[in-house]
Amino acid sequence: MKDIANMAAFLGAGFAVGLGAIGSGWGIGNAVVGAARGMAKQPSRNFALFRSMLINQAFGSNASIFALVIGILLWLKGGSKLDAPDSLAQAAAYLSAGLSIGIGALGSGIGSGLVAQDSLEAIARCPKAESRVSLMMFIAQAWCQTPCVFAFVVSILLMYVVGNNFNVLTDEQNIVAAGRALGMGICMGAGAIGPAIGIAFVGAKACQGATNSPEHLQNIRNSFFVGAAVSESTTVYALVISLLMMGGFAD
Amino acid sequence: MDATQSLVEAIEKFAPAIKSAAALVGAGICMGFGAIGPGVGEGFAAGKACEGISRRPEEYSQLFRTMLIGQAVSESTGIYSLVIALLLIGKAG
């Protein structure tokens, strides 16, 4: 088929931005839910809550910005002249790049909203603990973006590292390479959803714990770090499997 | 009828390649979707443990131990997915 890779790049751009915006929208909205509840509880902390809400919203939009970047890059690829526009493998690589970041951004956006809501309510409940809760919030927000960063890296690899030398493949090699590229993207994309939500759930509860008992903060921090690190393990498995599949392109 | 005939012929012609490609896509789906459940489950266990520690700080050691055991059991399905994905990649050659 002529220009199938260009078509796949446009389709991938649509998947990237379309799916990638779902989680972030939910997360950014949840930050406002937390801020509104907090303001109702503590009208005197209006300004501090508003400031914290804006920071949380900036973290929440992070995942969809990654998706937007990949979407724009794929859109530019779709409009340009490609090395192997009729190759099935090239088409699968571009479609898969879009799917990877699109599905991968879901979890980080939702997770960011969980952390935002609980940390804002914690600040409203105990205004004296604002600095402790904010520190915990920053760590949790940054940590729940890591699966999305892995998905972004895999998308970039699929677009720029994998997408070479497809014009010299035979038909058989082309079909196998297409399966390889598609598997890589789906593996990393779907693998990023669960751990991001899990890490964010731990972080949200740790933010709430930071207000309750300041003298036991060390214990809460310990269990937060250990629990979140164990949650992260499955996304690392997904990254390892997609990098292993990528290694097969060298053959 | 002609289209179906040629499709069947094409599938027969490229059967080994299609088999490898399907194994690789299957490995990706296996590890990707297999990672969702353990990730959420472990996070839920650790989150509730944090909540419990903030409520009853004196029970820290017991709560922490329960959290670790619960997470290790949740992890098992993720490891099954990892093993199956590695087997499928080996199958694809």
C-alpha cells in the first residue's frame, strides 16, 4: 500500500493527544475539587490553597504535554517524505509511538489528581503542617510522573531509533518488525497506567499522614518510599520487556 | 470471493512471519495489561498502610510488615506476566 506509514503517523498523533488528554483532564479537575473543599473548610487559608492548587495543576498537565509533544512530532512525520512510506513496519512503529504515550499518560494524569485532592484537603485541615505536606506532595507528584516519562522515552525510541532501515527489509521481516513495534508500544503504554495510580495513592495517603502525627513523620516517609518503590516495579518490568523487544530489531 | 481467496493465500504464504509477529504483540499485551493490576493493588496496600500508621503510630512495625507481605503477594501476577512475556519473546525467535 502506498503511503501507509504517513497515514499511520497521522493516526498515531490522534491517539497520542486524544487518549493522553483524558487522564490529565481528570487530574486537573480533581485539584480544583480539593481546593474548593479546602476553602470551604478554612476560608482564611484561601491564598495558600489557591497557590498550591496551581502547582498541582501544573503537575497534572505534565502528562498531556508529553502526549502533545509526541502528537506534534508524529504530525510532522506524517506530512513529510519518509524513508519507507510503503513499509508495514514503519507504519506500525508510528502508530505504536502514539499508542505508547497516549495510554501511558492516562495513569499519570489520574494519579496527579489523587495526590492533588488529598494534599489540598490536608493543608486545609492542618494549616500549620503546610510545609511538610507540600514537600510530600512534590515528591509524590514527581514520582507518579515517572511511568509517563518511561512511555515518552519508548515513543521517542520508536519514532527515531527503530524507524530506520525499513526500506531494505523483505516481506517476512517486515511483518515480524511490525509485530515487534506494535508490541513494544502497547507493553509500555498499558504498563504505565497501574503503577502511576498506585504510587499516587500511596503519596496521597502519605500527604494526609504528614498532618496527623508530625513526630512520626519518619515512619510514614519510610513506608511511603518503600511502598511506592514496590508499586513502581511492574512499570520497570514493562520497560525491560519493551527494550528487549527493541533489541530484536538489530537482527 | 477473489479478495478472500487472495487473503488466505497471503496468510498461508507468510504464516511463520505472522506467527512471530503475533507472539511479539501478545508479549506486549501480556506485560502491559498485566502490569496494571499489581501496580494499583500494591499502591492501595501501601496507601492504606500509611493511613494506618498515621492513625496508630505505635503499631508501625506490624503495619509495615503486613504492607510488605501484601505487596509481595500482589506482585506475583506481575511476575507471571513477565515470565509469559519472556517465553513469548523466546518463541518469536
